[in-house]
Amino acid sequence: MNKCLVWNLGLTDYKTAYDMQLRLADSRYQKKTGDIILTLEHPPTITLGKFGNPDNILAGEEELSRLGIEVCASNRGGDVSFHCPGQLVIYPILDMRLRGGELRRFMHDLEQAVIDTAQHFGIRGERWPEHPGVWVEGKQLAAIGLHFMRGISMHGISFNINPSLDGFKTINLCGLPGKEATSISALAKREVNADEARPVFLNIFSQVLGVEFEVVENPHAQGGILG
């Protein structure tokens, strides 16, 4: 079984993680590194995908400032997304050329890992073919947005474990008016945090991808690639 590093970055601001992905994707393209998966949480942040509509941000600048929410542009697909602590974010930096370039299969694999993780907590997640991600009774449990840079994947999954759901009301989720977010904790009716959910997800994701993961809890010790 192939091996893949998993770097657990903890709470990391969006711009830092974005720049890190760009460096890692370039390094992976040049075969200076192997595949790497980043796991982290973001401070309160709204991101607009490359085709995102700013009108789907429902809060004005003053309210966003009061709430401590930053707005960042992104090159990922999709419209508008919200990140905050309690949301498990997974960014796979994988060479898709070695996976046959099967981008739809990759999206299916990401969704399956979330669905199987939700099932571990007694929750039945579903796909919505028109909108990548995982949904439970019409509410969004996980958003998925991707970008491929010279055959290397960037961005990935935003999986709601135990975030404050109020922040999601500042946007039209994925550009869909009236849609609500939900979380593992809300659905399981008990407190589940990212530290509990992360190893469950990684074990399942490893099996879905058919790759052995090696988790690195202090990736900054790896040196200059993190900048």
C-alpha cells in the first residue's frame, strides 16, 4: 500500500493555509515531495470560490468585522463557504496523474469518506449530485471544493463537527438561498470535537483511497516547505 503524510496543523488562518497549499502543490508537481494531506481548522472566515458571487455574503462589512469574520478569495471551485473552529478541514495535496486523472472518482471518494465517518456516529449522510458535498435531511454537513494545479489537487473538505452554526447564517451556503448547515454534534445529540472525529475520518479516508497514512503532529519540524 502506498504511503501518504498527514500534517495536522491545528488552528491556521486561511491565507497561510492557502499559500502553503500552493507551495506544496508546486513541490509535488516537481516530485520534490510525495502526497500530503493537511488537516486543520480555520478561524471564522468566508471564502469565495473563483466563480463565487459576492451577493451570497449576506452580512455587511460592519457586521463581519463585529463578528470577527475575514473574507478571502480562493481559486477553488464552488461559490461561497464559511469556516470556523469546530469544522474539520482536509486539504489533500495529491498527484492525480498517478490516480489516472479520475477527478469524478476523487470527488466521490471525498464524499464517501465523510458519509462513512458520519455513519460511525450514527448519522446517515447523502450526496446531492448537483452540489458536491454531504447533506443530512437537506442540511449541509460537509462542503467540498477543489482546484487542480497541473494535475495536483488542492483544497478539499470542510466537515462540520462541532462549530457554532450561527456563523453559517452570514452566507447563502454554496450559493443556495435558504439552506442551513448542521454538524456531527447537533445530529448525534452529544458533543463531538474535531480531535475525536479526526482519527475516525483519517482511518476511513485511508481505506477509501487505498493509501497508508503517516500522521505528523508537528509538521513545522519538517523544514522550509512550510515557509
